Amino acid sequence: MIYLDNAATTHPKPESVYAAADTAARGGGNAGRGAHSLSRAASNAVDDARNRVARLFGVSDYRRVVFTLNTTDALNLAIKGALSDGNHVLISSLEHNSVVRPLEAMRKLGVEYERVPTSPSDGVSADDVRKLLRPNTKMLAVTHISNVTGARNPIAELGALCRERSVLFLLDAAQSAGSAAIDVDAMNVDLLAFPAHKGLYGLQGAGGLYIRDGIDLAPQRHGGTGSHSELRAQPDELPDRYESGTMNVPSLASLAAGVEYVARRGVENIGAHETALANRLIDGLTQVRGVTVYGAKQGANRSGVVSLNIENVAPTDAAAILDGSFDIAARAGLHCAPDAHSALGTLESGGTLRLSVGAFNTDSDIDACLTAIDAIASGAI
Amino acid sequence: MTDLSRYARQSVFNKIGADGQRKLAQSRVAIVGMGALGTVAASELARAGVGFLRLIDRDYVELTNLQRQMLFDEADAADGTPKAIAAAEHLRKINSAIILEPVVSDFNARNAETLTRDVDVVIDGTDNAAARYLINDVCRKLAKPWVYGGALGSVGAVMTFLPDGACFRCLFPDAQSGGESCATVGVLNMLTGVVASLQAADTLKILLNSPSLDRRYRTFDLWNNVFDAIEVAQNPDCPCCNGDYTHLNASAVDVPVSLCGRDAYQVAGRGAVDSDALAQRLRGIGNVKLNAFMLVFEGGGAGFTLFPDGRAIVKNVKSADAALSVYAEYIGG
């Protein structure tokens, strides 16, 4: 199996990740509940994950990293916890449904949101955002890297603009955490949502949100935290304020191991590796008759996500053929980001075939995939 | 006391009588599939006064159903009414004294026990082997009688399975994957009527403990005038008879995957399909394109792409269940 669906979830993971999850799963103990050795081991695993994640993103107070069920859960907390009646929000037109649907739900509560016209290949420009800012604009929510087009948004410029205009900057790092450098202070990121199971190479079942000091989000879940049990109200302290209920300790333990791997190999190195593979892929695809490549052009600034279509082959059919006849895992469709497909002009035709590389893909994976696509394109009916 | 006078022409029949008629009013039957067999059996049993009928089907009425699915009309097809609902609505007008429970759902390993636990007999109105093995498993496990019926072209078969004796898996140890279906080779409505009526008659006999129940495997070819019946012996090595309910306990249910696009679902299928042979059959009923990687079919309001490993992407369907229906109808179970 050649795995080219790393944008959905990375595979394989470093061996240390499986080992950490296995240890945590066998270890027993509920993090933050009890003082016996098993509970403390679980707590320590979660603490270790929090600390490593904080360091990776340049977060000075690691308690400001709270763990959630996944990136979507983190985005829901950021959006629903920060916004209220009368607020205006700007988003790019490359956003995932995990940003758009919470905002759509918030419309009922008087929150307005607006899409900034966005280049599918180059991302949203700070100048275009600036033109649409209003006095009541409370938040800019953008993806760091498009999960459809591979385009990268100019985070540092957007962050600087938000800081200048006192707008909350929510960054969706689902596709970038672990493969693109993120420094929350240097980039003026106020809220950073990230997954455990993609570029940070942890297992599925956890995500997180960094919340800048001074920002108070309304908790979206209330309940036991293992702390301040005498209080009826949700505690104010982070991370407890946002971490009610038992944590996914095996996933978080694996996240610690994944971040350790990523930090050792180097975020820039992983990103450069993925970019090189994507460029090799695009290079080959442009030589296949009947193939159209969408989104970000070849170059140093694109990510490892490549969207394409093969003439006369529906993207879902192409993915099924790659899987069934060539043992290559890829994803087809809208990738939960219909606006991005509107921008590409691929909404009506059922989206695109998406190939996404990860830290463990090689040149020969790309070459085998190109051979397969060439065969499909030339055998197309 | 329920008024049973409406059943006078039936209860006066000496094998039924007033006691038998009262017993029917207390009886409960589940019919899996509201197609050609299910609609006929449901219609007969509703009119006969069986007190509770559960009508299970995941599909929607289409114009091509009307040739043989006796409870539906053109308005149902135009509206695309779920078959279970349409059947219940029509039957309510025929007999408002019984309870009709339409269930718009796939019959699968996750709901099979719930849907059969509280009935006396299960009738097979399905069109595929996988569903029948599942009915067989669940009925054996719950010690329920069930009545198998099959019809294709002009050839039909019926067999009743009681909690003891041979089961469906003794008769057919492995799935017969001829790949033929009513969509590709057709079916006579006289045949489905005969099969379903035999199933309904067997059901009545089971409910009334009649000694006249025929437990043989009965087959017939209405066109070539052949009628036959054979005894089926229980297979001592039959997994199902030995309590191994493979189909009911399947850890993976074939849940179609929504493809994050527009009304398309991927159905996993059950292994490799002979694309050449299928293409041959499908050419009679629609447009077929075939190459080394896929078979693309469009016709009869259905569309799918089938891949050599048996998976298919079914297009223009509103639900996962509808995708399974298209797969069963055109590709086979």
C-alpha cells in the first residue's frame, strides 16, 4: 500500500508513537483523577504532551494549551466560546466545514460572517482582509494550509494585521501543525486549533486549542475536571476550564511521542520533504495527457496536498481505481471544503482527486503513483 | 373482542375455523423486503387477518416496480415513496383492523434481532443471498420459523425452515453468486405471485400448526411447466445449525461510504465480480462502458461504476440504503 492520504490522517506513525499508545493503554489510570501511581502516570503522559506541544508552537505558558476531542472540537470551542451577538467574523474561502458550520450555527445568535475573496493558489491576502474589516469585526478565522489546494495563507501578515486592529486571530492548523513552522507569538496567533493525528503523528482521538493569555472563552462543555470538586461552577483555571471529562490518554501519550519525533526531525525539514514530493508529483502530472492540476503552483511555498482531475474519470472513480488496482490510498470528493471547490470550479463536477504526502513518503511512492495515473488517464473511456 | 365477520369466507374453510381465525388475529409476522414477493405476501396476509405485519424495506417505489410489486401505483412511483410506507398505506385501506408497522431500513446484522424478536414467522421477500443467510442466522438463533422464496425469470423456489431440521445453509452452504438479478434477466409477475402465495400459505400453516406444512425444497418453472420438490437433509457440519451465526455476528457491516460529493456512495461489495459477464447482461438494459479498470453503467434511472474488486460507486442515490438496493438489483448480493 502506498499511502497518499496524509491530509486525512497521517500513516504510518513513527514506531515510538505506537509504543507510547500501547504503554498508556496498558497502564490504566485516569489522568487527573486520583493520586495512585497509575493515575499519576496517566497525568504525566498528558502533561508531557501539553508541554511538548507548547514548546513546538512557541507557547510560553503550557497551561494555555487545552486538549479537545479533535480539531473540529477545538474550532467549535474557539468560535462559540469567543463570539456573541453583534460580532462580525472574516474567513477565507478555503475554509473547511469545521470553521464554516460552527459560524453558520452562530448566525442564529446574531453573529455575522463573511468570506474574503481568496486565491485558491496563493491564499488570502492581508490587503483584502483589511478592506473588509468593520468596527465590529471580532475574529479572523483562516486555515494555515488549504486541505484542498495546498495553498498557504500568509500567517505572519494576517497576524500582524489582526494585532494592529485588535481582531482575534484564529488559526486552523489542521494541515500545517508539524509541517509548517508556527510561533504563536511571532505570528500573533491568538487561538490555534490543531489535531493530534495528522502532522504531529499522534493517534486519532485528540486535538487541542492554544488560547492566548487574556482571552476568556466560554467553556462549551461542563463537568468534572478532577480539580476544585467543591465548586458547583466550572473552574477558571486552564487547562481544567476546558477539559471536563476523561481525557483520551492513549492518544495524548502518542501525541507526545509524535511531537518528540517531529521536533527531532525538524518541522522545516518535514515541510521541505513534503514540498519536494509534491513538486515532483506536479512535475510528473503535468506531463500526463488529460490531467488537470489545481491550486498552488510548484514551488517552495506549497504544501504536500495536490488536487487534480483526470479527463473522463470521476474523481471518486479514480480514487477507487488507485485503491483497487494499484493499492494506492487517495481521497476524492469535496474534502469537506465546498467553498474551495467553488473557487477551483470543481464543485459541480464532484470535487477533485487529492493526493497528500507525509513525512514517510518517498520519491518512489510518487513515481509509482504517476505510473498509475498515467495508466488510468490513457485507459480512460 | 375483535369482529371477525369480515373473514367469513376464510374462517368457514374447515382447516381454519373461528378458532384459527382468532389465532391469526393474535399472530405477528415480519416480511423482509417489500418487492414482488413481499407485497403479494403482505397483501394476502393482511386480507387474511394476520394481526401484526412488520413491513421492512430500504428502497423507494419506482416505475419499473409496478409490473410485479402489487401494492404500489404510479403516484407512489412519481413521489418516490418508501416501499414500506407505500405498502402500509395501501394495506390500511384494505384492512384497518390489523397493525401495520412499516420500517424504512436496510435489514442488516445490526438490526436483525430487533426486527424479528417479537414475531412468530419471518418471510423472505429479499432479492439476495446475503440477506437470506442473515435471516437464516437470526431465525435459527431465536428459534423462529421462516419462509424462503426466490424468483428469477420463470423459475421459482420456496422452502420453509423451522427451528429444527435443515436450515438454509444446509441447502446452500455457500452463496450462489450467479450475478443474475431481476434487473438483468427479468422476472414474470405470475411467478412472483405464485412464489409469494406459497410463502403466505406456508406462513398460515405455521401460525395454525397445520400438519399439512410441506417442508421440502419446492422449485418450479412456470414457462416450461416443471414442478419439483426434494427433501433436504440437515448437514451435521452446518455452521449455522451448530450455533455459528457467521452472518449475524459479522464484525463489519457493509456500510456504504458517503463520498463527500453529490449523492454518491461507495458500496464495498463481497469480492471480485466478473465484469465481462455482467457487462454482457447489463448491455440489454442500459449503457455500459468497460475497460480494464471499471465498468460504467447507466440505465433504468440507475448509475454506477463497478471496479474489479467488487466495490461500486453508486450515483444519484439519496441514502446509503438506496445505494445497497442498486447494488443488489444490478450487480447482485
